[in-house]
Amino acid sequence: RQAHIGVTGLAVMGRNLARNLARRGHTVAVHNRTSARTRELVSRFGDEGDFVACTSPRELVEALQRPRRLVVMVKAGAATDAVLEEFAPLLEPGDVVMDGGNAHFEDTRRREAALRERGLHFAGCGISGGEEGALHGPSIMPGGSAESYRALGPLLESIAASVDGEPCCAHLGPDGAGHFVKMVHNGIEYSDMQLIAESCDLLRRVAGYEPARIAEVFREWNAGRLDSYLIEITAEVLAHPDAATGRPFVDVVADAAEQKGTGRWTVQTALDLGVPVPGIGEAVFARSLSGHGRLRAAARGLPGPARPVLHPDDAARFAGNVESALYASKIVAYAQGWQLLAAGSAAFGWDLDLGKVAAIWRDGCIIRARFLDDIRAAYQDAAQAPVTLLADPTFAEALHAAQNPWRHVVAQATELGVPAPGFSSALSYYDALRAERLPAALVQGLRDYFGAHTYERVDRKGTFHTRWGGDRGEEPA
Ligand code: 2AM
């Protein structure tokens, strides 16, 4: 019997994706380097659908209908290259290979070009939603040729999450578009989590709330405009007591955040493309800082302000202000993410539909949120797309309304010595973009002074240099 699709790499993501496909009625050929995993999948979950267990790459390839659809779910990096090298000679022109791992989009571009040379379609696909998502409905971000999507799209759409019958899966563009979009998703996820963490810290250290009380606050927030998966699980984690000690779980977890690198990739890419994403940068650096135990120990005794906890009457008002600050900062974080999406699309010629990205992130992925409906609406009409989300009427209005509480929270955090890099960076971004004049003019002056780097003027066209070391007259450069 010929399988509709094959999956190689049956660690938990690959296994769950294969199960999801089988549960949707597709015949799935499965393979893993170590065949124990293949056997385990079939023995434990074989009754969920139609699996064809394969013990070698050749057997897997031979089990597939043509054109073949092969999903690679191995570790990103060298393992992906090794597996592609192993399978490519067994495949035939027109076959489609999908990489559902967390590949860097530049690797995907390189692999796509190499496999295209050999007549194969290579579709780099971002998948978000973790293990549960892979099993029950992830958000899927496919890149690759239009032909690859014709072959894969219907299967992927059948297993993706959906909103009002619309799948959270859509063809995004050629070569690395899918993995790029996934990378930006993760960068935004970093930002979002940092802002949430700062909110909790402020509620605890300024408002004096205990974790269980903060969990309540988050549950309330989740019923409003902040409604999202991350807010929902924040309440869950905060309310969870540690089994061993009975203390709040968040108090027994070491406060050193780890990262697998996609946030770092996002910032590196943004630097390369010249797109300011300070919110994502702050989030990456905040995690990095948290892990520097020696550095933190060396500075721990440094003086800070006396930290009075607010009176309960003021605490409730402050909590409301934090909600506004979180919402406003979140708008800024997403605005920066979308800026990067637009820049990547322009730089690599992807013609990315920025509204579609919002649409497929509405469910299945980690940053799923009600809020994404508004972003989708902002980009509904490509011809009238805002230059920045901040200028979209809906968001501009929200920022206007949130502005005072947002400033208040940042000021309060600063005065009381509670770090809030996400909130304050977001506010600075907002204030910098709306500024009439920026001190960049002085920076230009300094550059011209020490390095004759020249400058432009506001009143005349051209490039100029001032003879700083001489008569200080100005000359055209
Ligand atoms: P394994 O079970 O044989 O280790 C996550 O590590 C998944 O990637 C696993 O299914 C693992 O297979 C697979 N994997 C890692 N490196 C691989 C390689 N070089 N070739 C094939 N599969 C690999």
C-alpha cells in the first residue's frame, strides 16, 4: 500500500506530526534512523490511523505515492543536511521534501537551491505549538515553491489549527520565507514573555501581590484585550504550588532563563537587515543577563532605592496601569516584528502577505492571541498597509489611551529600582518614532568632527563637512 506522505525523524515532534497526519486519515510512512522509535510509534499509536513502518530510507521512499511527499523532522543543523544527503539520491524530480525542523532560514535558502538543482522541491516549514500543537493542530508556516505547496498544502492544512474554519497554515513564499516567519514568531514570543515577566515582577515588588494573587490578575486580563495563550499559561504557572515545598513554583525555579537561539537569530538578522527590534533585543539580553550568575553576584550588594510597597488602594490602580503598559508594549513588540517581516520580504523577494502571517498565528502557535485579528485587519488591504502598526488607527488609538499609565509604570519601575527593560525600551521606541527631531543630528556632528564622515542638512540638498580642525567653515563633501 502506498502512503500519502512520509515522515523521517520520530522524536516527539516528528512522532506527533505523523500521528496527527494519520488521525486525519492520511496513510503515513514512518522512519527513524534508530528503528526502535519507529517500532515504538507503531506499537503505541498504530491504532490511531494508517502507518507504514519503514526500516530504511529506501523502504520509506518506495512506500510513497508519487510525487513523493517526505517530511524531515530531525535535529536542525548538520543532521538535516545529513538526512537530505541520504534521501536526495533516492528521490526523483518533482518529489517534495519538507523540513519541519527549526532551521535557520539561510540554511533553508541554501538547501532549497541545492535540491532545486537536483529537480527536487524543498519546502522549509516553520511549525509552532510545541509537542501538543504538533499532535492536535499547530500553526504551520510553509515556504518553498508554489508546486511544493500544491502537493503539501492540503495535507498540512488538514492537520493545522484553525480559526472559524480557516486553517492556520498558508503558503508564505519561496525558499526561506517559512522559516524566516517562524524565526520572527519566536522573536516576538521572546518579547511577549519578557513583557509578561516584567508585569509579574512589578505586581509582586511594587504592588506587593503574591504569585497566587498575580495569577488571578492574569486570569482577569485574559478575559479582555490581552486574551492569549501566554497570558493564560502565566496564570497557570503562577498559581502552581511546588509539590516538594508547598511554596509557589516560581519561587523554587532558578532564575536563569535559557534560550535555544531563535531569539538570537532574530536579532542578528534584524541587525543585518538594519531593522530596529530593540524589544526583541532586550528580551534576548534579559535572558542572557539572568544566566550570568557571577556577574549578578558581583553586583548584588550595589545600592538601590528604598522600595516601599504600595498601599492596597494604590496597588489595584497600579495593576490596572500595568495592564495598559503591557498592552502598549505588546503593540510595540509586534510592530517591530512586522517591521522585520516586511524587511525580510523585501530583501529576499518573498512578497510576504503580512496579513496572512497574522491570520495563521491566531491559533496553534505559542503567541496565539485575540490581538492578531487586529493585526490581520491592519494589513487586510496591502495597498493601504500601515508603514508601522503603531500608525494603524486601531493601534494608534489604543496607544493614545494607554500612554499615561504606560509612562507611569515605567517611571514607577525606574524610581523603585525594578528592572523593566521591555517596558521602557518599548516606550522609548514609541517616543523615538513620534519625535519631531532626534539627537541623531548631534551624532552626525560628532562623526563629522572626529572622522570627517560628513552630514546632510535640513535646509539644502547635498553632503557637507565642517573643517573642525581648521577655520570651521563648511564645504560640500
Ligand atoms: P535517532 O532517534 O536515531 O537519534 C531528534 O534528534 C531526531 O533527529 C531523532 O529522530 C534522531 O534520530 C534524528 N537524528 C538526529 N541526527 C540524525 C542524523 N544524523 N541522521 C538521521 N537522523 C538523525
